[in-house]
Amino acid sequence: MNILRRLATITIAALVLLWGNGKAARAEFIVDQSQTSFNVLFNLRFTGVTGQEFTPALPSLDVVELLFDGPGGTFPPNISGQFSVGIHKGGVTGPVVGTSLPVTLLTGIFREVVRFEFLTSVSLVPGDLYLIEINRLSDPVLFFFGATDMATYPRGSAVIEGLPRSDLDLFFLEGQRSAIAVSAPRTLALFGAGLVLLSVLLKRQGRTS
């Protein structure tokens, strides 16, 4: 009886620990391509395609992160704007091969790295050129995104109003969800099943004692 109770206690502790680690793992992703410097902010009043080219090394992506900023000053901080990102194959004029889920931002945002998740993985061809496009779904034209004028990313360039800019790169990260994040729910389910089994055994042991 004591052994079964100890096993149950250990299983519960492991389940709690794994659940906490699972939530942390889901917050991470495997970064493929990135450029994380910025010294200028561009107002999203632009017309035409605006985004960042990249050349992947991995065969798919699930996540894109970009740096956004609000207008600051005395402007109301609670005006919302909705955005998504699209992935073009081959640059500005290429077809869209994936679109992220929408994200709502408030004008009070301050130089925050914003994550865009894709419901299904976007298949990529390693070594080919792609473009991350910023889509303005609902926008009071008072949001900014971060970039650098030192062109630090060698595998693509920023695109502003439909024109590639070899002198600019956006702040961006793109990559895949971590395998740990994908497998954590399955592992949790197995621990949960083990916990149920231990509970049944404890009840049976109690009846026979």
C-alpha cells in the first residue's frame, strides 16, 4: 500500500513538472534565419508589399517573429490593429505559400518582438529565396516595425513598398516549432494514463486491506 502511494506521489510530481516544462517548451522554436539588429523604425503607412526576404536552410517554417512599436507620446495606447504575415516563394512577385494566424496589437506596444504562428507548417525549399510579407488586416496606420540600415543579413533584403532595398534588413526570426513542444502533450497524456492506472490500483488495494 505504501509503495503504491509513493508511486502515485512521484507520478503526480513528475506530471506537474512536465506540464510546466511543456508550457515552456511550447514558447520556444528552432530559429533558422534571423536578423536581430535595428536602428530605424518604419511607419506602416506603406502601400504595396512590405517585408523581408530570406533564404532558408530548413525545409519548413511554423513561426515568424518581427519587431513592432507603437506611436508613443500622448496617443491613446488602446487602439488596436490586426496583422498577419504571408510567405511568398521567390520574392515579391512569387505566390503566397503560407499565411499566419492573425495577431492583434495595441498602439501602446513598445518595441516588442511579436510572434506569428502558422496553423500548419509551410513547406520550403532550402536554398531558395522567400519573402515574409507584413499584412495589415486592420490598422490605424500608427504602427511601426524595426529594421537596420546596415544590411546585416546576407541571404536577402528588406522590401519596402514592393521594392527590394539592399541597404535595409528588417528585424526578423523564422523557424520551426521545437520537437519537444510537439511531443510534450503526448508525454503528458501517457503520464496521465499512468496516474489513472495507479489510482485504480490504490482503490483495489484499499478494498482488499
